[in-house]
Amino acid sequence: MKEWLKIVEFFLIYGAAVISPGPNFVMVVRTSASNTRKSGLAMTLGFGTGVFIQGLAAAFGIKVLFETYPALIKGIQYFGALYLGYLGLIGLLAKPKAEPVDEEVKATAGVFSSFKTGLLTHLSNPYAIIFTFTTFSLFYDANPWLRLSYVFVALGLVLAWYGTAAVILSHSSLQEKLYRFRHWIDRGAGIILIYIAFKIGLADISMP
């Protein structure tokens, strides 16, 4: 198969996974609708950094580490469940705010925190790890540049999808309409995250 066809096939498979709802989507919706556009984009960059790290590891053979030490994926599984549960609990306990927070204050407080949350959310998701490593192994090629191109395709897909969601949901007119429901958005996202946390924590997950 020609290299460009392999890249197109990878794009379609990885893209289908990216647009599927999961903890990343829940978090970017919650953050972008409730905070600033910078916070939503910072979270997207956190997802992208996580994808880039996982992609490089998968493209250049780190899967063997998980196969040799299966406890690693279990450790990530339980950490991910606890972390998502923690984020869900914060959302579930959200209270209504009387007045909108000053945009400058929100931007200063939220950007780095959003990036860190995005990075940890992605890296602690065992399903994302298994999907990434499995997909990259299916497309493994002796050409290192082709393997590297898959990494950048995955990165581009994540940045484009979640970045677009962040821009749309953080539009000022939409935020003004959603502000009175902000705590309900947080609570709804919290319930979904807690459900995902339980699902991950109780699942029988292993590297294929």
C-alpha cells in the first residue's frame, strides 16, 4: 500500500476515535462553556501534548514495556479512575455564582490549570493508551518518518476537533446565555465523569 494511502486510512480510524464522546470531550465542553476561550484552548493543548507523548511512545516501540510489565497499565487504570472521579466530584459539588468572574482573573487563574488537567485527563485514560498503541501497531512500518507522520496526524486531529469545540462553546454570546446554567453544566459533567471513572475502575483492562 502506498504511504499516502496508509496515512489516509490512519486518519480515518484515529479520527473516528477522536470524535467519539469520552472524558476529553466532557472536560473541554465543561471548561469552554464555563470559563474563557484561553482555558478551553489550553485544555486542548494539554490533550494534544498527551497524544504526542503517547504517539511517540507507540510509534517507536514502547508498547513492549506494557507487555513486559502489565501492572503498569493497571496502575494507570486505577489512577485514571481516581483522577476522573475527583474531577467529577468537583463538578458535582459546583454551586451557582451570583456574578460573572472578571475575564482577566479567570484567564490568569485558569490557563495553566486547564492545560495540566487536559494533559492528565488524557494520559490517565487507559482506553486512550490501549487504542493508541494498538492502532500504531497495526500501521507499524519500517520507515520511521512514516511512523512519525502518524503522530502528527493524531496530534492535528485532536487539536482541530477539541480546539473547534473550545472556540464555539466559549463564544461570548453563547457563554452569556449559558452562564446562569453554569453550575448545572458542571454538575452534569461531574456525573458523567464519575460514571466513566467507575466504568474504568471496574473494567478488566489489559494491553492486547
